[in-house]
Amino acid sequence: MLNYLPSPKTSRIMRGILFILLVLLIATPVAAADRGQTRWYDVELIIFTPSGENFLNAEAWPKEPQLPKIENARLPGQATRAQGLEAFQILTPGQQQLGGAYHRLKTSSQFEPLVHIGWRQPGLSKDKALPVRITLDSNGRVLTGGQATSAAPRGALSQQPDLPRLDGTVTVVLSRYLHLKTDLVYRIEADSVTHRRTRPDPAVIDLSTSVRSYDAQGRDETLFDQGPTVEEPRYLEFVVNDSRRMRSRELHYLDHPVLGVIALITPYEAP
């Protein structure tokens, strides 16, 4: 009997066929599952920020970043019935899995945890996925259910109410893989309101704006107005806009100089 040794070209063809077969074996169950019943997931998040304000000098932050779009988002707890399950219901502490991580962040001197929350939802495609609104009001309370608040426009101090400290959306998208999209704005209140005056050309003196005053010795002197007072915004705003491919049952960390996000997405099957 003759022993047959495949040529290098034949070996490459065989390896190519083997690779295609392996891909088909892996891809077929996924495609079949996509055609089947909607899959459900428990989504759990911890959002935290570094202690202190060292991140202010981490990079050149835009003064007016593009704020998150929250028009079509729903708050956790605004549940809707789907396939006999309550979509977007809030996970109870007994259903959450990141309680230990949240406690360690809370007792750390390096980080300040802002939000620990979880909800149950169906895995939907990009065109059907619903964003979930994460809002932390100025008192540090996470808004849920029907406690929605509108996003206030930017403006002068006199026009700015107490804006949410953290606001924006988190969206879970299921295509071939799970994707987590974050679009959040984090606000810190300025230590003090600074007033900026517009200064005219020093070579031009407008006598119509002069005012009379007296110095410490009672001598008459003339002062000139430096222009109108402009109030600086009350808040500094930092936007975190990211998209990350996820694996279910694996802990993921979204890093950013201002906000850190720990995310865990776990498949859920109704009993």
C-alpha cells in the first residue's frame, strides 16, 4: 500500500475547507437562535467617578459638548408587557450580582460610586432597541418609573435650574453580538460663579460710559465702564459616548477619565 502525502497546495485547500466547516458549525446555532424566540437579558451597571477633580486637566474638554438625546428613552421601572414578561423592570438586590463591587467602590477613597442599577429587557436589533435613561438628580437620587425630568437648555446662571448630576442613555443592542452603547453627560457645579467683562480696545475711550467716583482721599476721579457683565455657566459638562461589544456573563469595564462603567449582561430564562 502506498502512503499518500498531500502536496502543500492540497494541504492549504484542506485547511480552508476545515475552516469553512468550523465556521458553519459555529454560526448555524446562532442563526437558528436569532430566528427563534426573543432572548432576554438582565443588565446591571455600576457608574462611578474618580474622587476629586483631577480629571479636569486630563485633556482639553469641549466647553459645549453635544448633549445626549433622551427623547425616546424610558426610565428603569417603566415596565411594558412582552411575551408574558415585564420588560425594563428593575432588578431587586437579590437579583443583582455586583453588590460586592459596589460596596468596595463605596468604601474606597479613590472612587465615588454614582449609580448601581439593573433591569431586565429583551435583546433587540439596532432599529428596535430602546434606550434606557439613567438620571441622577442634584440630590443624588436615581430617578425611576414616572419620575422623568426634561433636559434643560444651556444658558446663563439665572436661567439654569438644578440640572441632573448624571443624565443620558444606555442601550443594549443584539445583533450577531451584544453591544452596549452609553451616551451620558456628567455635570459638576462650579466652585464659584465667575463674572467676565468684555474689555474694549485700550486705545479707545468712550466718554459716554464714564462714571464719577472718589478715591480714598476724597479726590474726584473718573472711571470708565469695562463693558457688560457676562455670567459664566453654572455647570461644567462632560459627555461619555461609547459603544462596546459585550459577551454575556462576562464583566466589562468601560474606561473614561470622568466616568467608569462596570457592566454585566446575563441571559435570563423565565422559569
